[in-house]
Amino acid sequence: MTSQIPIPGVKHGERSILTVIDERAKQAPESPWVSVPVDERDLAKGWKDITFAKFANAINHAARWLDKNLPPSTEAFQTFAYTGPRDLRYPILAVAAGKLGKVYVGMLMVTSMAGFIHTVIVLGPSSPPSPHTTQAIIQYGKVEGAMLPPSLIEGLCSTPTGLSSLRNLEFIQYIGAPLSKNTGNKLSSHVRLAPSIGSTEAGGYFVELRNDVEDWEYITFQPKAGAIFEHRYAGLHELIFVRHPKDQSMQSIFLVHPDKDRFETKDLWTEHPDRKGLWKISGRTDDYVYLKCGEGLHASTLEPVIKSHELVKAALIGGHGRASPVLLIELTDNAHVDPKDDTDRLAFIGSLEPYLTRVSALCHPAVRLSKDLILFAKPDKPFKRTIKDTIARAQTLKLYEKEIEDLDPSPRLL
């Protein structure tokens, strides 16, 4: 099943968020914008709605406060920054800035979506989310669908009650990173899975909404998105957006780059082997690990294979400029493997061999992973992660630079 855009009655690309909020506040002032916990310390007390009328009123108050307190400026778009508790002040200030023609710099929240897709966003506490808290939000917030990072989804799937709470939803959108095959397969026959994909410059990508039990990780772009795929090598294609000659309503990238007619995303995708037109993101053109032998590998296309091991929380392949690639593994919290213990370490590496074999089948013989070049993340040095909860590749490899050097002391090609 797919759903096409444009949606009848909606003027896509013709309204600003300011217009949408004001329209909702006038036409349906008591309609809910978001729902927040009654008591963050006791989520069992339930949630309360914040209406569009209250949202619009708060924006107007914030705009007056900003106008009074920001220093005078002759800039066309004066910039200001804000940081504070993870609450509704962020979207209120962001929209207020737009009303004044100013530029807000700070964290953005998904709350603006509610105005466009006519749904109520259920927010959790201001503290960082955990699987336990997320399960409580789903239960007491009467959530019908969820937008979650894969790390939270995988954490919930590790317990029977968490898995049950996800299976009872109507849909799950996973954001920030791919969802592991094992986790997705636990859910796809019970709940519709939908990747939420985009980039900082282009925003969210316009894709068709699909309900597919088996090929849930693949997507199809809306025709007006202007997405094309150019072959790079070994079945990998780069996603490129090409300007539509008459209609750029689904091409926000060309608002950012008005001088361009095409935009290369550096994202690498693979097409479904049997169902043409279905695509799955597989990595980045800038994730290439170049080795001293002159060959190399695209780390992000191989790491998901290692991560599919049930005890692997995350995997990184490094070794740029070295003789051989190095595999860095972060174990799950319930792995109960002590890498310092020879018996534990060798037993785990033995269980990893089928996954290493699968990776080797995808690589040139000169760049295959070796079980002798495996590092384990230390408890006091967890992988660095971004605000989207994805692995910060460069920072994590830098963090383990000495361990990599000790494991493979051969001279490095700079």
C-alpha cells in the first residue's frame, strides 16, 4: 500500500509554518497541537493537550519579548541563539523569530509537524529518553504511532513488554539511522515500519508511504521529488536531486541552493534485486577506508552485517592508510562478554566468524576483515554519538586511535 502526495486540499510548498499555525488557531483554536506529561516525575498521571490557540498566543508573547530584548541590528536577518531545557520553548522561539524576520539558532523539535499533517505530537519528559521511559510514554500517553531512533527501538525490542508495546502501535518511523534487519523483522508483521530519511540541507525526503512486511527497509520517492540514482560501483548508486522545471514544491534543496539544477547527496543506495524502483540506503561516498595496498572499502555498507549479531550494539571499520582494516565493536549491555578474558573473547570472536565471512564476500580479497584485528569498546570509552544518536565515526575512531595503533603498529600511509 502506498500513499501519494499531494494530499487533497493541502497547498504543498505554498504556506509557511507561520501561516499554518495562525490558520489553525483561528479556524480550530481548541484543536490540540501537542500533548505533554501532567507530571514528568509520574507519567502514570497521563498527558494534557496544548491547543493551537495557546501555541499562537505563546508565539506572539515570545515575539514581543524578543523584539524588546534583542539588541538593535541593521542586519537583514539578525541571528540569535538559545539553549535551555528540552521543552516547548524551542519551537515557540523558533516560530517567533520567523515572525520578526530573525534567525534562530538552536535545537529544533518535530512539533512543527503537527500543523502540517493534522496529528497530535505526544512529547515525553525533558530528560533524555530511555527504553523504559519510552514504553511508559506509549502506554500512558495513548500513543498510536511513534517516531524513534533505532537505538530506542532496539532497546525496547530486547524485552517482551517493550516489544509488545511497539507491536501494538499502528506505525513506527525510525529516524537518524537504518534499523537493523533483525529488529525490523520482529516488528514488520505487526506494525507498519517507515524510514524517515532526509538531510540537513534538503530537509525530509518526500517518499511514498508503504506497508510492506518483507521489504520494509526499502523506499520509493515521490515523482515530484526529482530523485535519480547514478551508478557508482558494485551495485551502489548515489542519490541525486534534479530540479523539476516547473514545480519545486517537493524540492526544498533548491531553496538552499537556488543556483544549482542538481544536488549530489553523497548517500549511496542499492536497488531491490527483484522489485525495481525500491531503494535502500547503504552508506556514504565519504565513508571510504583507503588502505595502503591501494584498495579500500566502504565501511558503512559492511558495518550493518556485523551489527546484525545479537550481541553487537555498534560496529565501526577503520584503518585508513594502514595495511589492513580494523574492526571496532561495542557490545550490548546484556552481552556478558569480558573482552579481557581470553576464553570470553575467543568464544565471542568464534561466534562472529559467520558475519566476518559474509563481509569478506562483499570485499576485495586484499581488504577483508581479520579476526586478529578486532577491538572492543571499553566501558569508560563508549562510542561517540551525534544528536541523532548515530555513531560519530571520525570522533570515535579518533578516541581509539592509540588502541588501533597498538593493534596494528605497521607504518601508516598518510
